[in-house]
Amino acid sequence: MRNIWIIAKKEYDHYFASLIAYAVAFTILLVLGIIFGVNLWYYTNNAFQSSGTIPDSSSVTGAFVFLLVFFVPALTMHLVSDENRLGTLELLLTAPLRDHELIVGKWLGGFLFIFTLVVITLVYPVVIDNFVQPGIDWSMVLTSYLGVLLVTSAFLGLGVGISAMFSNQIATMFVTFTLFVFLWWLVGFPANLAPVGADVFRYLDMSTHFYDTLNQGVIQLGDLVYFLSLTALGLFIGTTAIEIRRWR
Amino acid sequence: MIKVKGLTKDYGARRAINNLTFDAEQGEIVGFLGPNGAGKTTTMRILSGYMPPTDGEAVVAGFDVVTDSIEVRRRVGYMPETVPLYRDMSVYDFLKFMADLRHLPNAEDRIDETLELVAMTDRADGYIGNLSKGMKQRIGLAQALLHRPEVLILDEPTIGLDPGQVVEVRELIKEIGKERTVLLSTHILSEAQNICDRVLIINKGKIVTEDTPENLQARLVGAERVILRIRGEQDDLPLLLKKVKGVEDVEPRSDGSVEFAFAPGRDVRPEVARALIKEGYDLLEMRLVGLSLEEIFLELTGSEGKGN
């Protein structure tokens, strides 16, 4: 556990020491801020009409996970592949550190970084809460935020796993991004067309596990299992990639 | 401290090291000498817990490198050949990270001591990316020494350094080797001669021979060789030399001088000088060339070694 934390802390610090953290944080927070502002304007306009809807922050969390598809590959591409390219992996693999501790530590470092951004965006529901009487449904807000963290976890797990297989950052980024696009959009298409196996495609489609349930405030065991098993799969692939590297 | 028996490693179909057996005691500096691709790095990677061997066993600091890899890694300090470091970290932050990974209780003190040992205290806050090659080498050594390991494994510790730095690093290794076991690899023969208590000559994954540097040289020196130069025409010189008793193997050299040999313990140089003067030649130079470790190496590793 301590080793995982040491690796995670180094990666977390690395994000802030390099410009990546600020670039990613700036872009994500800017886009979300604009979306939130537009929404707030829309809600206030509607509030004077009978057709007014109950404001919530699901548009912010919905946009957040959409941005993750693009930003997580940029955040995970260097995690293991760069250690491999620079040769520093040799230092880590000869330190008293187990392979899975290294991989989980890398994942945790990325997770804590996005967690920091998530905490910052909690300001949006707080603002809405102040505008609305008798306040917003916090259980729904927190469920959608749990959804963001679960998507983050799965994306980062897969990203770290892929990063461990390559020594080139750009290759890592493209493979990761392609996989995310596939999981987020492409795999869902055949679900409505395929005569057989539609359920399988629907289950694999990541966006439905978020938009249809968690972002609406619904927690289902199936969704939790989906995100956590993708995380575990990614971390397992990463650890195995390191082990294969040793034996080769 | 290091016990290696029948160690073998295959990369696919290629056998990198083949049935290596050797050991190293505490307080001993053992040098691995061999051309590039001889299997030095592979052996060191196995001993440092980086990769498991295909066959055979290795015990380092009392633990098996395969079954107790983590215990071995706790007790070994390893500097990889290319000295990989995080360029965007400061020297201090990097060493702190490595110290944390080794769970050192008094990390700050250890880092300060180690920086002093490698004479890098004044660069502690500098970025590693801005350091010279020699300084990076010292930081690589520092991370290997942080936890005061029982066994120190250094892969080509002086490669790429300028002559002044080479001397410094060698002195440092000698100092460390007084109490600990040091295994270092090199393809510079004078280096092995200079710092090692024992040299293992390795080629094509096999140990060719193993001895102290002095013994190695003594074992192979069958004859002493002399290079001789005179003013003017040298054409008749070989004929004249052959007349002097004890002179063997006379060979004109491309630069106009002549090389000859004599049996050890029978120094014929005074006789040669007298003969030359008597015949009216102007003697410019007469130089003894002992068989170098380079030549020993070539002789021991055979024709394959010459390619390198």
C-alpha cells in the first residue's frame, strides 16, 4: 500500500510540475464553465414560464465524461511507456516494489489528479443549490459525480494498461483514444441493428452505463460491476505487460 | 555474497549467457570484462532482480533472485548501464523518491550523506536534465548507494566520462568496495586492472577465465617485446639483430622501427645496444612493451574478441 502511494504521489506531482496538469485543467474547467453558464441562463429564463424545469448539474457531469474520452489518453500516455523509453523502468523494476504496486500507483496518481478537478467542479451544484428553493437533490448530484469517478477509474485503468505495452507515447495515445471511442460510441451502434447479441453490445457500451443510470441518479449493481471490472482488466493488463517484459 | 551457479538466459532462440558459475565475497570488487554483447548486462540484470534467468540459480545477499526477488532488491544497489534518471526532477527530489521506495527511515540524512559521498551536495536543487554526463553518473551511483546495500552492481560505471571524472568514480568505487561486494562490468581493460580484486573475462555468454589482474597478466606473458628505432636505413637491422644471442621473433614494423622479443628473465637489450653501436648505427629508441591486458584479452577470447 505504501509503495502504491509513493508512486501515485510522484505521478500526481509530475502532472503539476509539467504543464500537462494546467493545460488539461484549464481546458476542462473552461468548457464546463461555459456549459454551466449557458445552462444557468436557460434555467433562469425558463423559471419565469410555466414550462420551467428543475435545474440540476447533470449537464456538467455529462460533459465532463465526454471530455474524459479525449483527455485521459493524454494523461495516461506517458505513465509507463515513458519510463520504458527513458529506461527508468529498470530503476523501478529493481527497486523493492511489486509489479502490480507500480501499475496501481500509476493509476492512482492519474485518478487523484482528475479527482482534484472533479472536486473543483462541485462548485457548480453548490451554485445551483443557492439559486433554487428548497435546494437541489444532492443524492442525484452525488450519484452523477460517483459516475464521473467510475468512468475516470475505468478509462485510467485501461490507459495505464495500454501504456505498459508500449514505449512510444504517441502510439500509446492513439491506441488508447481508439479504444475509448470504440467503447464510448462505436460498440453501441450494432446494439440496435444486430439480430442476435444485442444485449452484449448494449452491455459493453460505456456511455449507457453512465448517461442512462448514474447521471440520472440511479445506482445499479450492473454498472458498478462494469466500471470496476474494466478498471481491474486494465490494471491486470498493465501488470502482465510488465511481467512479460521481465521474462522476455 | 553473490553465488551464481549454472546461470543461463535465452532471448528467444539466442542464448545470451550460458551456464555461468562464479561467486563474489564481501569486501571484494569483481570485474566483468568482455566485449559488447558478451552477456555482462544480462547477468547483472538477473542479479539485480530485473529479470529471471532461463536456467540455473543465483543467490545474492543470501536470497534467491527468483523466489525472493524483493528481498534481493532490498539488499542490492544497482546502476544500469545507461544511468536512466528522471530529467525533469531535481536531484534531491529524485533521491527522495528512490529513498521512499526503499522505505528508508531517515531519508533526509541519508540523502545528504550520499550526496556528500559523490560530491554533489551543491547541485542538490538542480534539475537532473541540466547536469553533465559525469554528474548524472554520480547521481546514478548515489541512488544505488542510498540504502547502503550489501551488494553493489554497477554496469559500465565509467563509460562516457572524461578522464578526470573516470579517476574520481574509480576512487569512489574502490572506497565503497572496502566493505561491500561490488560487481562491475567494463570493456576497458585498464579499468578492470585498476580497481578490481578479481576479473572474470566473459565472451559470448561464457566465462573464459577468472583471476586477479596481476595473475592474468603473469600467466600470459610468455615473452617480453622490445621496439627499436635507429636513424637512417633500417633494412639491414633485422639481419643484424638475429645475430645477437637471445633475440627472437624479429619483425619490421610499418612505421620504420623494428620489433623483437626475448625470453623472460634474459634481458638482451644491453647486447643489442652494443652490437648496434659497434656497427655504427645511431640508436634513437629502445622501448620495452609488456603484453597489455588488451592482448591477454584477445588471446583468451580468441578470434571472436578481435572483432570488437
